[in-house]
Amino acid sequence: MLAAGTFRRKGRGASTKWTARPMSHSSLLMGRCSSLGFGRIRVYDAERGWKIHKDISCRSLQWTVSDIALSSDQRFLAYSSLSPVVHIVNVQSSGRESHANVNEIHEGLDFTGNEHDEDFGIFSVKFSKDGKEVVIGNNERSIYVYDLAANKVSVRIRAHKADVNAVTFADESGNVLYSGSDDSLCKVWDRRCLVGEKSAGIMTGHLDGVTFIDSRGDGRYFISNCKDQRIKLWDIRKMSSGMRTRPMKMVDWDYRWMPFPSEAHHFKHPDDQSVATYRGHSVLRTLIRCYFSPIHSTGQRYIYTGSSDKSVHIYDVVTGKTIERLSWHGSVIRDCTWHPYSPTLVTSSWDGYLARWETSGNNDDPSMLAADKQRARPYAQYEDLFMM
């Protein structure tokens, strides 16, 4: 169980050496733009350790990668961009075996069917627990489900009144979906009783666009990150069958380049249905992710999130208090991942670095990570290229 102990960074400049060269986000993007591809990608296998896998090319992408998902069996990696195609790569097999028309030489899953739309962009992509389906959220305000066995889109839902930035499966059954949108709403969709495009329920409480959703995996609870600078915990038993009020917008501002309005910190939704709210991190410039901590090592007692203040924030689910704030990066942390079994966390930042964090093992020392020495940021001039 992870206690409120210290974390230490492992990686560049630390006593422990990297087993492989850390990848720079900036060089990956520049390589894509010059048709050089991704190079080699590392995928973490929880049981067998780090593996180095084959080259993954991005030549067919029209823009930077917007989301990446790994199937639960860790065989397939899906990545999307601001285009109508999701690419799936077999990251474990060295042979040419195929699975639902997906193989090592990855083929794109076209979500537009016969009506190709150049403006179609995908913001969120997730595998079902059994790996048989992929769900996406897009800028056409829709949710699409792709059946990998049938090799076609099986479900299309015009889900929201604005971009769908986040979508995920609620649990192992794959019957229930959660979605979040720039219209400030989170919605619950039950495919067993889907009539027209009516959701099973609506969750109100956010005051701006939802950037990410993570399910607890029990078909009951999920969390959402939002441009209103809050994470909210939801219990779908509290959802309403229709909106109590219209979607709310606090102020007219653009999170991609404007600072968060100070007066908006005090705004509250009059019909907030959330169970809890977590504050302290910041959501600016990009669709920042948040997650429940792993069930095996922590019992999901924490929520952790990237932040535009260059830190990872870890909250206690029950008290809402900040347990840790991990600071080392020189720019926005868009994503972070906690190892499912070990007290290890990996962060990904616009400063061009990946960093690995581990607990110090001293649970009696609640101090935060000591400030690292100032270091050059060789990729700072490219940061604006990563705006989502």
C-alpha cells in the first residue's frame, strides 16, 4: 500500500541509469513531420518488465497523436490523431499473425465508413476489457464503437452538443460507456437499452469542458478532469435522466492560451451531482489526464493527475487532500501512469522528457521531492507544437 511517503525521480541525472535512451516528444513529432516515423516504442509488461518493440511509423497520420490506449492483454496498442483513423499495432508478436484484421503491419480502422470527412478528428480512444472493441470520442460530438471481429463501426451516437474529449468503457461487460464533452456534461450510455441517441443518464456539476474520464472499473464510479480546474468523482446511481439545467459555462475564456480567471475559482454549479471534488492542479493548454491509482497496490484510494503547473498531484479519494505533489519537469505534464503492482509512476511532459518516480520506502517522511538542479530545456522552442 502506498503511504504518504516521498517519491524520488529515477532517470536522467539520477543514480540509477536508464536501460534505454529516454525518448524526446519533440524529436518524435519532428520525425513524424519529416516522415521519419516514431522509431522504437517501449511498452511496459507488468509481469515481464520493459520490452523494446519494433518501429511504429506515423507517416499516415495527418496531425500529432491525440490519444493512445493499450489493450488489457498488452498485445495491441491503439493510437489516434486529428483524423478519422485509429491505428492498431501488435506490440508483442514478431510474426505476421493477424487478429481481427489487425496485424504487425498495422492497418487503420476508418471510423467514417464510405463518407470520408477530412474534418473528422479523434480526441479519445479506448479498448474494451476483452479487447474486441474500440470506442472513440471525436470533434463531431459523437461516440463510435468499432467491432474488431466484424471489422466495422457497430455503434454511432451523436452524444453531446460539443466535442467529445473523453470516452471509456465502464467495466468488463462493455455494455456501459462514459463520455465527457466540451459542453461540460458527463453522460452514461447503456448499449443494452439504447433508444435513438438518448443517454441512460446525465451528470451535471462541471462548469467547463471535460478533458478526461477514468472508470473505477466497477460500473458505478468514475472521475473526470475539467477545464474548470477540478476533478470530480461521480456515482452513476445519482445520475439524472435529463438535464436539470442547461450546460453551464463560467466565463468566456480559452484554456489553450489564456490564464484561468481568478474569480472563476469560486463558482459552483447549482445542480452539482458529483460525490466529491478535488482541487489544486491546473488544466490549461491541453487535455490533461487523471486516473484512479491501481487496485492491487493501493486499493484505488488515490486519484492522480497531470497538471499544467509542471507537477503530478496525488489526492486522497476520501478526504480530497493532496497527498503528494511531484515536481521535476520543466513544462506541462499531460499524462502519467502508475504501475499496476509496484509503487512506480511515469510522467510525460512537454519539456521533452519522460521521468520515472519511485517511493523512497520511508513512510515516516512526508516531505516532497527536493527541487532538482536547473537544467536546460532543449525542446522548449517546440512546446507550442503540442497544443491540443
